[in-house]
Amino acid sequence: SFSRARERARRRTIDERRTARVEMSLSLDPARERDVFVEWVRKMHLRAPILPPAYVPYDDAKAVRSPRAIARDALLAFGAAVKIEKLRDGDEDADGTESETTSGTTTETLYRIKATTSRGLELFDSDVTGVPRRVVLNDEHCDVTRGVEVALMNMAAGGRGGARCDWSATYGHDTAKARRLIPDPRLREGDAIIYELDVVNRMPVHVVRVRELEDGSSVALAGGGWARCTKKTTTSGGGWETPRPPFEVTIETSAMLVKGKTKTGDEHGEDEFMEKRVVSYVVGDGRVPLALDAAVRTMRLNEEALVWSNYSGFGTNVTKASKLRRLIPALPSDGSEPLHGVAYKVKLAAMRHVRDVFNDGTTKKTRTREGLGQFPSDCPMNDCMVRVHFVLSTATAIGAHSSLAERYDTRSDASLKGAPFEFRLGCGALPEAVETSIRLMIPKEESRVVLDLTLGEEARQRGYGAKNCRPDAPGSKFGVVANLAMIQWDVVLESFDAAVNWYQADVSDMLEEALLIKEEANALFKTEVYELARAKYEKTLHKLESLRGLESSDFDRVEAMKCTLALNLVASLQKLHRHVDALKRVNKILDSDPVNAKALFRRSVSYLALHEFVAARDDLFACLDANPSLQSTVAKQLDLVKRTEAQELECERAVFRGKF
């Protein structure tokens, strides 16, 4: 037979190999065989050792694990507390779980569920309502027990199965309290629950957090659980920016209440829906449902999406006045929570950029006409030459725009002869409110900048008459009038000269730019505008400190400029009475150059201001040793230290006289 023939062939091969070894041993001389062996041993000793690869410990936290592996491990962690029986396998290829790592979205599971206890008590059955339930697994606001969550994680789309979960995997699990899950009052503690599960579908969605407008906390539902919202994009939008408070948006939306059936088979409630309408509102003003507002904040211009939420309300702090301002009604109309959720079809049709420039309510910038370019890459963020036209209006009382009176227009200014007003940013040519807003504009953009002077001294320091605004600024005579409540600028950024690109430019161009800004800062310092001077010194120094890989010739030039800017920055900080910050800066200089006479002198000034008289005197003597030509300057400063120390001692004697 075939097996016997194969055995004979195997034995024949073994005999041939044995014969070959015997013949080879007979052909070698024993002495020759010994020499060959010795040579082989010598070569093995001389050969470089082959080391094993270095041991790299396995870091489970950094390992990229598939969703199926996570689901399997979660099931194994429960042991016998969760038992799953698959009645029908789903389609693994059609499952949407793998999209989490590719598209940046997560997966929403649509499923049907029936629950009974081990005692035969039926708790609920979603087949009765005819509406599949929705859940995003592994989410903090997931509305199912941990046992059901693990069972769904281990089932593919189209799969059907059963799961038996002990009390420790359902309402006795730690997640039940965090998810605000309320058990059926008929349940007894310790009851096991048997679930029948049918995974209808899985689809990629974006999870949207529904939060209260006042404090940003999650919205808790009266019936247990948290407000949830998911968004499925049907048409992608353009650009990268999404609306945020206080942006003004225009949306096209329609809404429908998801209905189910009663146990008798009748439809639950009446049809409730909202026909398509176009609404405009300010993001976060409370005029649209919280879930819809949260979803719009994640959309880009012209994006279309389907939004589902189990909450259609407007938050907890609802007043009669806020109800009258609503643009979209709550569904259901009786104000109750929707049993199966509300579906919105939304399109972000328009978006007007509105910014709280300083995040304190004093200055609001509203884009009234689009420009050319993209924010922020085409904005004059750095100090550079800009050319603008603007109209200045003022009001003595906050009210409608009709109370504003136009006071100044650069186009009618005879000194400008119709040309735009040209100036360098960061030099105080215009009030801080306008200059900062211009930094956020793109060429040919028109924006309205409103400064609310009723908000106190902080607002007034950003307008005309402030120390960081030149007294001859255009329109200043109209902006320093008493009893002003509001100043408005309608600004058009005509053009600007782009600053040096510090990531691509040559070192010589960078140093030329740094020298120009240093000279501007020096001029501001001489006119006692110390805050603007400090900002220019600090920004330029930071850019120079970020340079790496310089040639030796360039390195010396950059170090010299850095030292000059650092010393000037220390002087500005001292004028602003920020002596602790000044000490940090000057110590950094002295770490690299311990005999820098100017740095030693500047440090003595800060030590004197902090009443460190011994340290101030030591630095002055060290300064004189480093540069004897400063003898007269050091002598005056030593005399000042002596007089200040004497005054301090006299004050201490006066305070403690007669107390001991």
C-alpha cells in the first residue's frame, strides 16, 4: 500500500545518510580531523559576540488595541458574572467599530432589548415600542448597565444573542451610580437579569456634550441618566473654524419627535414636528434647545448634519421671559422629556465672526464684511506696518445704534488726503481695543469694534486717553469727552506689510527685524510707555531664544542682541515695579556672564527696591570691579542705598519705639 511504500523510502534515506557519514570519517586522517576542530574552536573564540536585542518592557497603556480586543478583555474581567450566548452572528465587516481610529468619530449602536429577571419578571421590551434604542459604548454618559454594555461590545452589527448578568454587573456596578441609572422598583437587590439583545446597526457619529449655559455642567434628566446628543454629518462643510459664543449664526433646521407605540399597538402620542425654518441667533444665548446649540458649535460653514438627542429642553434656569424669546419650540410641546428622542436636520448656512477680544466683555469685534485670506494665517499678528480706514462714533448712553453719533472718518481727514491711516502695531498709534482687533483681521475685512466704557477703569484703559495710547491718535479729541458710554470703530484693514517669518527667514533678516523693534521699544521707553516697550522687548527676545542650530558667526550676533534686549526688558520691568520678574531675568543674564556690569547694576536696583540692602551693595561693588569707568554712577547709587537703608531703620524704630 501507499503507507508501506512511504516507510520503505524513509528507511532507504536513513541508510544512505549513515553510509555517507561513515565514508567521510574514514577519508579524514585523525590528526587532520583534530587540527580542523582546533581551528574551528579558535575562530569561535575570536568572533565578536552576538548580543541578544535589548529588552523592552511591554507597556500595556501605550499599546494600540483593537475594539474587539478591548471588548473581549472587558468580558473576561467579569468572569461568571456576565454570560453571553450568541444566537446569530453579525457581519464583522459591516461593523463600524474600526472607524474610531480612522475618521476621528466614534460608533453609535442601534439595538433592541428585552429584559426579564431570573424570577421571570419582565422589566421592559423595546420591541413593543417599535423604536430601536441608541447608545454610544464606552462613553461617560452611556445609559445602559455595564453588563449590557459589555454584551453589546462583543456583538457585531446584525447579531442576536442573550446575556445573563448578575447584580454586580448591572445596578450593583460602580458605573450605575455615575450614569444615574434608576432600577425598576420591582427589582430586588441581588437579582440576576436576563437580556435578549438584537444589534440592528452601527454607524459612525460625533458625540456632542449637552451642557448648561450658566456653569457648563452636564444636564441631568428627571427620569435618570444624562442628556445625550450625537451628530452624523451628511455634507461636509468648508474651512476649519466652528462657531462659539458670541458668534452670530444662521441655520436651516427642521425637527421631529421620534415616536413609539404603546403596548396595545397604538402610536404613542400625536405627531409633533417642526417644518423647515431659517433662524438666526447668537451662539449660547438660550434661544434654541441646548442639544441643537451644542451640535451647531461643532459644525463648519455649509455643513449639513442629522442630530439626535434624548433632551430637547433649554436648561434648568428657564424663565417666562426666556420662553418668549425662543426661536425653536421644545418637543414634546408639554415640556416633558422625549421617550425616544428628537431628531433635527441642520445646515449651518452662515456664520458671523464675533469675538470678545479680551474675554472680559469690554471690547467686542464683529466682522461685517468678509476679507481676503484665512484666519489666522493671513492676519497681522506680529508688530508690522498696517494701513486702515475707520469711522469713529460715540454715544453718551448705551442704547440703540440711533443714539450713536459719527465723529471722525479717516477718509475725510485733510491731513491724510484720502489715504489710509498708516502706522505700526504695538506703538500706541491707536487705542489698545482697536489695535488688538486689527491683529485679528484679514486684508479687506471690515469689522465693527465696540468698547463699552461703562464697565469701569479697565475698559477706559483700552480707549483714548490711556497711557498706552498716543495723545495725537486720530479721533482722540472725540474719544476723551466726559460722560462717554461707548466708542465704536468701523474699521477696514486695507493692507499690511507681513513681518519676517522667523521659521524660514535668514538670520540677518531676523536680526534686522529685531533691531527695528528694539528701536521702537526704546522710543516707547523714553516716552514712559513702559508696558508697550516691555511687550516688544519680551516678544522679540522670546523669538531669538527659540533659534537653534546657528553658525558660529551668527551665534555671536544673536547672543549680543539677546543680551541687549534682556537688559532693556529688565529696565522696563523695574519701571513697572515688577522687581521679582526683573530679578529672574537679570539672574539669567548673570548665569551666562557673571561679570556683566550693566546686569549687576540693574540687579542692585531691584534688590534696593526689595529692601535687600546688603545684596544691593555687593552687586554695586562687583559692578565697579567689572567696569571702573562707572565709578561716579556707582557712587550715586551707593549713596541712595545708604539713605534708603537709614530711612528704613528710622521707620522701624518709630514703629517699635516704646514696645520693649
